[in-house]
Amino acid sequence: MTEESQFILETAAEGMEKSLEHLEREYQKIRAGKANPIMLSGVLVEYYGALVPLEQTATIHAPDPRQLIVQPFDKSSINNLDKAIRNANLGFNPANDGDILRIQVPPLSEERRRDLVKRAKSESEDTKVGIRNVRRQANEEVKQLEKDGAPEDEMKRVMEKIQQLTDEYIKKVDHLLELKEKDILTV
């Protein structure tokens, strides 16, 4: 196998791996009924005139599966943290005791669980599309190599390997979806 075709395969594998990592990060944001500090990622707080991610203004931890504690670095910003969490539309109502915010994570209803499964399926489909786009781009590069004079039989083998790689990553996405679905639907 030539150096160029090896490079195409490595690049395709790297792109597919990045898609899978993105899916895992997105799945962490989908709550499955257990309190997790990642649930508050993406919440922006007005902090001294600038919008800053919540995790840069406070420590967040989950002492038990039904509660999150947000402890601001600067106690004077606690009202801004409270407001940002309420405005983030996550369905949380923080209890402000002056020093920390306590967030009770409500148990998920059956309807909400089904919605979260739909969201997980949507994320996995987006990831599959990303993997297929990586495959398409790699196949185009192989066809270009063939036009530039690379042996046709070797290019067919490279394209078969790209397809095998694609199938492998699609199976991984399906497996992750299956695990996430089970996690969400477990009461």
C-alpha cells in the first residue's frame, strides 16, 4: 500500500473517531435521571460584565444522585449564577442559601424519558452522517489518486478498507445508542 493511500485511511479513521468522541460528549449532556455536573455545561453567567461559562465561576458537584451543588468562587455573584441557571431552560430551580446553590434534580417522567431517547437517537444519526461524510471525502481522495495514476486494484482495496472502517464506526455508534437508551429508560 502506498504512503498516500495509508494517509487517506489514517485520516478517515481519525475523522470517524472524532465524530464518535463528539457523540460521547453530547450523550453526557443528556441527563438520565442522575445528577451530573455536566448537566450545567453550556450555561453562561454574566460575570463582571462578560458572559462566562458557569464552570469558570463556580465549583459544581453532585453529593448524591438527586442533587447538584453550585459553590461560587465569588459569593457576590451567587444571584447571577441563580439567574443564569433558571434562564438556561433546563427545568432546574436552584435554592439559594446565600453561600451555595442547591439544585434538586427531579425524577424523569416517562414522557420526558422518551423525549431524551429521541434526542439520543437524533444525535446518533447526526454522528452517522458525519462518519459517512468522512467516508465520502476519503473515497473522493482515493478516486483522485487513481486519476493521478495510482494502481486501480490497490485503490479498490483502499476503498474496501474505508467501507470496513465506516461499518465498524457505525456499529460503535449503534452500541453507544443502545447503552444510552438503556441508561435513560432505567428508572
